[in-house]
Amino acid sequence: MAPRAVIRAAVKVFVIEIAKNLIKKQKKKKRLWVKDWIRRRNMLGASATLLKEIVSEDPESYKNFMRLSPEKFEELLKMVESKLTKSETWMRSPLSARIKLEINVAPVGDKKKARKRKSNDSEWKSAKEKRLRYSSHSLPVYPTCRHKTKAFQCASLTMLEIRAFQEKFYSEKKKLMQDNFILQFCRAETVMRYRPKNAKHNKKLFQKKFCVLSLEKTHVPVCKNAFMGILGITRRRIDTVINNFVRTSLLAKENRRGDRKTEMYSERKKSVMEFINKFKAIESHYCRGPSERLYLDSTLNIKNVENVHY
């Protein structure tokens, strides 16, 4: 290699080393220990502003967010404040015990760990449809029969009494409550005399009598058409409610929903358990600790099980 080329290479290496040393000697930019916006947390943070406003204005929302009422939170803070409080130094002030506890108590915003939202059955679509179905769709109809006898006193009712009776019926927009209301003002009595129109008609087992509650809290007897017009219900609904009561002697109850399969297959489940108990059980072969779990013999197969069964 030529002497000039050797000199150039040496100079190049020397310059690179000098550049590296200069870069190392350059002063690094100082990092902030605590950023300015974090320093203002004691004045503008959520603990100093938002949570205080919620406690004073809406304690229920505070309880929903923190999972604790304000009184319970203060009680818990007194219990752990001495352990959470750190000593202040000349470098920086530590987080207060209140902020630390609020951070640990407040729910984390992770979807996997979030609390399950409470279901509101009254806001379901089916619940809204039921309320609409069992609501009053028209004003009560004043009786046009004009009965004013000992058996029926439809004409003696005033419009205020009719309106008050209808409002009481629709105060509960549930079929079960309304059916029991119907039973309060209807009664079934045995037929004293039976005079059939012809042989096609079967003998009546009972006759229905209806009444309306007046403003003086007395029962005013009315005819069936007047009773249906005041409440705005059909003849079929009245007959169904009274017939079920006569048959069972019980008030209307909810038969929908519930666990039906457990009762339906209880006998089958019992027979299966009895069949399984016929097999000789083996104790656990694990020896790490006492166990009450029992196991079936490993030699059992479908064919052996069938032989035991049959």
C-alpha cells in the first residue's frame, strides 16, 4: 500500500474517534422528574375537583363509580391512611393516601374485568309491550243498560265512581294483578233454579255476579256488560279468570318462566343416579392429600355396562 493511502486511512480513523468523543461529551438534555401538568393534580385533578362535586351533588353516582358510599370510603381511608402515607422530601411531594385509595378502589377500564351491567327488566322490549297491552286504551263506558233494581244498580253509579274504579284496575299494568282484581269484585254462586232453553244447553254449574266499588267504599252490584264496559275487558277474559278460580280455588299466579325441566326429568335423573350407584367405586389413586372423590373401574366399557343394566 502506498504511503499516502496509509496516511489517509490513519487520519480517517483519528477523525472518527475525535467525533465520537465529542458526541459523548455533549451534555444530555435534563429530564423533568415530574411534568408540569402532573404537578397541578392537587388543584385540578379528579380527586380534588370531580369526585368532590359528585360527593356533594350526587352521592348515588359516587357509590356507583367507586363501589363504596362516601361514608364507607372515609371509614376505609381512616383504617389505611397511616400505611399509605409517605414522608415528604425536598425532591418532590408524594401522592396522598386519598388518591392512592381512590385509584385502587375505582374500577379498572378493562372490558374483561369490568363489572357486569345490571339488567333492567322494565326496559326490555317485551316488558314495554306488556305494559302497553295491559294499559287503558279508552275512557270507561257509562252503562247503557240503566238497571236500577235489587239485583243490578248500574244506573246509580256516577261517572266519578266509574272513572276511579277503572283507574284502580289499571294502576298495576300486570295481568296477574289485574286478574286478582277481577276476582275481588266477582263471585261465583251455585245456580238455585235451572230452566234450560232446550236440550242442547248443558246445566250451569255456577252463575257470576259482579260489583263496582263506589266512592263510599261500598260494593254496587252491576250486570256483566256494565262491568266489562267500565274496565274495558272482554267476556272471555272474565270467564277464564273465574273458571280457573272455581276449578282450583286459588288466586291467579304466574306459571310462565321458571325451571320446568328439573321437575320434568327428576324421575329420569333419579333412575340414572341409582344405576350409577350399582357400580363398585374405587378410591382416588392420588396421594397428595385426603380426597372423598371416587372413580369407576377402568375395565368398564359399554358392553359391561349393558350387561349390568339388562
